[in-house]
Amino acid sequence: MAAPVVDGPSLPRRVGRALAAQGRSFGADLTLGGIGAATLVLSASIAASIPPDVAGAPENVKMLVVGPLSAVIGVYAAVMAAIYGSFRYTVDRRSGVVAQRATLQSRPWALVGRVPFAALGGVTVAAAAVLGGRLALASTFGLAGVDLGDILAILAVGAVAAVWGLGVGLVVQAHLPALFIAPFSISAALMAASLWPDISAWMPLPTMLRGAGLDLAALGIGETVGPGQGLASALATAWVATALAVGAWSFLRRDLR
């Protein structure tokens, strides 16, 4: 008599297990807490660059000052979210969590579980950036310039940047190098914007910001330079998908130690 065939777990169950395993870690994510607090403080530093006499200026003048700040906060959110995305993996790898989970579930499913929680962490970091910036500006600007669309755009940028950071972390693996490589990989465009705006507008961070609907003028990239919003959104998706694909290829082929 032939031995009965035992079916493996169904696809929904595999996805559920991967998400549940990552969700347990997310509930006590010290990395997220630390980076979120650092982002809050960093974003609050925006107030230091605002002249104190702006407080008595007319509302239309205040709007000219506060209008471009959404893109600046978006940059802070993206850079810190990228650091979080890479750290979330490198911390787990250094502490042996990744190797331990590899004995309980296949690597592809472990990676599937990481992606949405990396994005959720990026949203949280971006929310800290928004909160820090607005609290710092409240005494001078009050609620002037608060726009729900811009806030949602910054949260979206945080989510996408964190997944980018995850891809970088999967490739770099080592914790300390990730601290430098992840933020540099996403912010290099800002360093080139003043010299080569036509080129930098097509790079990851500017396409993330413009694709989310944020104005890049404050970063030295004019409205007519580079892709439009729709193309920028598609290009940002392609950038992040490529980073994650390269990271996944590295993760699935390298030994876990």
C-alpha cells in the first residue's frame, strides 16, 4: 500500500505564519523606538533654521516659509526610515534571530514576512518626523501649512524608503556599515542636486518624494526638471523593487551565521 501523501501548509497559512512571526518582534521593536525618537529630535531641529522674527509676519509670508518644509521633513523621514529598514534586518542577523527562524520556516517566507513590517516601521518613523517638525514649528506658525495630503505623502515616502533600506541591509548584512550605506544610498541624490539636478531628479529619493506629490523646489530640483509625478511614482517603485530583489537574491544564497 502506498504511503499517504501529506500536503504541506496552504499558501494562506504560510503567509500567516510568516507575518505572525515578524509581528511578534514588531510588538517589542527597540530598534523602531530608538530610531523613532532620534527622528523626532532630528526633525524638530528644523525650528532652529527659522528666523525668530517670522512669528510676527503676515500669514502669506509664513506660508512662503513653511510651504517647502514638507519636502524637507520628507527627506528626514526617508533617510531615517531607510536606516530603520536596514537595521531591522542587521540587528536580527547579528543577534541570531534570522538564523534561528531559518530552522522553523523557509527563507523566502521569512522574507515575505519582513517586507510589510519594514514598511509599517517606515510609516511610524515618518510619523515621528512629521510630529517633531510640526511641534517645533507650532510656536511660530501654529497650524499654518498643515496639509493632510502632504502628511500622507510623507508617510508613504517613509514606507517605501524603509523597504529600500531592507534591501540594502540584506545585501550589506553587517550592522555598522549599514549605518552609513543605507542613508547614503538614498540621500546621494541631494548631494548631486545642486550640480546635476537633471540627473539627481531620476534617482531614488527624488522620485519617491515627487511620486508621493511633494515639491522638490526646496531641494534644488525645479518642477520642470526630471520625471512628472506619475512617471516618478513608477520609477520609485522600480528602484525599490530592484533593491529588494537584489537583497532577496543575496539573502537566499548566502550562509546565515
